[in-house]
Amino acid sequence: MSQPVVLGIESSCDETGVALVRGTTLLGDSLASSVDEHVRFGGVVPEVASRAHLEAIIPTIERALDDAGLGLSDVDAISVTSGPGLAGALMVGVSAAKAVAWALDKPLYGVNHLCAHVCADVLDHGPLPEPTIALLVSGGHTDLLLVRDIATDVTALGRTIDDAAGEAYDKVARVLGLPYPGGKHLDLLAQQGDPTAIRFPRGLTSARDMDKHRFDFSFSGLKTAVVRWVQQRQQDGLDVPLNDVAASFSAAVADVLTAKAIDACQEYGINDLQIGGGVTANTQLREMAGERCAAAGISLRVPQVRLCTDNGAMVAALGAQVVDRGLAPSDLRLGTDSSLPVSQVHVPAR
Ligand code: KG4
Ligand code: ZN
């Protein structure tokens, strides 16, 4: 019998994503983003995001089905991000998923957004090597994970103790007068700059941090250092070399992320590293991870950029893994959990 077709729905932040996946094959997908509506506020406004999800959800489901050349009757199971994320935004996706599951009388699976980011890569490179170390870097999260089984066994080794990497990108970009979300703008500037021009701090990398925070991250001090450096230049009446600031800031972020990820691989004797989340689109991070993994004999898996940022395909992909393991579905009482822990990969019925 062929593998089931899973419809995945993502609505945890500002992207409404829907996709259809069979096994590790992406059959079709569609994405609607409300990012333009948040630009003037300099960050995602939860109420605006929820409203946009509500308007986009049905057309996005229809477009994903069209893209796959399928109808609703072809869907065998539904998976949906039930956390972590913005409560109101999550609620739209979960409500839509429940409605589809109920109308079709098909099983519903609430899944974890962070694990879905890790799982996205199966659509590009096939089943994950297990165990694997996964580094998840997005606007809301920076986590280092030990993945023994993507559907059942994910352990957090460390996380950011303040800002997420993407959040630091967005805040620094704002100070430099770049539009929101700033990551990709800083990335473009950085490509014209010298990453060794300014030595910005590397958070939680000193010898005394190794006891308690070996696999944790901190980007707030780095962000403050960049702001101070820029303000000092301005006070001194000097030009701010945006390219060099962007390149040196990006180098500091990529340096810490890759060093800690490789340290985790070596500590756990694992030769596979998986990177996911929106910041994975970053040029320096991709390059540095590639070079350092090659030097350490670690095989690196990085999905294509459109699978790194929030999308429905990753949710359908994780749903397909959960279905494949024969795990218990959620039921129509499935709620949302803004701070769903990464160790809870899916949310079975209580
Ligand atoms: O995973 P994602 O799409 O959404 C969240 O779940 O947060 O990640 C969005 C984050 C934003 O902070 C954005 O500035 C950052 O990813 N980002 C980048 C790049 N492209 C997106 N950061 C650095 N370099 C990039 N090229
Ligand atoms: Zn995300």
C-alpha cells in the first residue's frame, strides 16, 4: 500500500503555510505571508498576524491542493503546528486543521514547530540520519538538539538565554536603519564587508561558561556591543561602515553557532549535523558551517532556503514521520501551546 498523504498546516508566526507530503516527498505547497503588514511596526504584531491567517487559511489550503493536483478526498491525515508560537496565530491553523479532520473523518496530529523545522530537510535529502545533532536558528529560537528519533525522541542540549539569533539580526538591522525583518538585508551588506574588521564579543564561549552554558547561546551582549560601536562612531563624527559592521556581526553569530554545534557533535560522538530555521538562509553561517564540518569530519545537512523559513511542508513532513511510526493521533480537543517544549514532538489525545 502506498504511504498516506499528509496535509500540513503552519500558522505559528507570520506565514500561513500549507503543504501535502507523502513519505518524504513534497507533493505540493502554498505560502501566504503577512510580513509586509508588520514592516511599519518593526516586528510581528500578534493580532495583525492572526487576522491575516484567518483571511489566508482557506485560499492557501486550496492552492496547496491545486499545486499537488489533489482534492481533499485524497488526504489521509492532517498535521498542524500546535506550538510553540503566537497563541492567536496558532489557534487559526489548529482550528482549520480540526475542521478539515472532522469533515474528512481523518486523523489529526498536533506537532511541534521546532521539530518540524528540523524535519524539513527530509524533503530535500531523505530520512534523517539518527542520531543527529540539530541546530535550530530562527527569529524566535536558537536551540541545539540531540535527535535520536525525529518523531519520538528529541532532547534539548542548549538554547539561547536571551535573544534568539534571528531576533538579534532583526534588532541590529533596525539600529542600522534597515527594514524588518533585517536578517536578509544584513546578509546582503555583509557580503560586501570585511568579517574581521571589528572584533565583536562571542557570548557564552569563555572557559568559565563551559560548566553551566556549554551548549547555550547569548546574543544580547553582542547586539549591545554593535549598538555601542555604531553610536560611538556617530558621536565621533565618523562614517559608520555598514558593510563591515554587518560582516563582523554576522561572523560573530556564525562563529558561536557553528563552534557550539560542532562541540556538541564531538561531545556526543555524532558525525551528523542538521541545520534549520530562518537564519539558516544566512550566507556566512552556511559557509562557515560547511568549512568547519568538513574540517571536523562531520557531514552537514542544510535544506534549501525556502524550506528553512516557516512553511507548511515541514509540518506535513513531520506529520508523515509521526504517522509512519504509528503514533497516537490528537483529537478535536487539541489546544495550542505557545511554549510547547521541544521534547514534545507531537501532542497525542489526553
Ligand atoms: O524560521 P523563521 O522564518 O521564523 C521563525 O520561526 O522565527 O525565521 C525568521 C528569522 C528572522 O529573524 C530573519 O531576520 C532571519 O530569520 N533571517 C536571516 C536571513 N534570512 C532570514 N537571518 C540572517 N541572514 C539571512 N539571510
Ligand atoms: Zn520557525
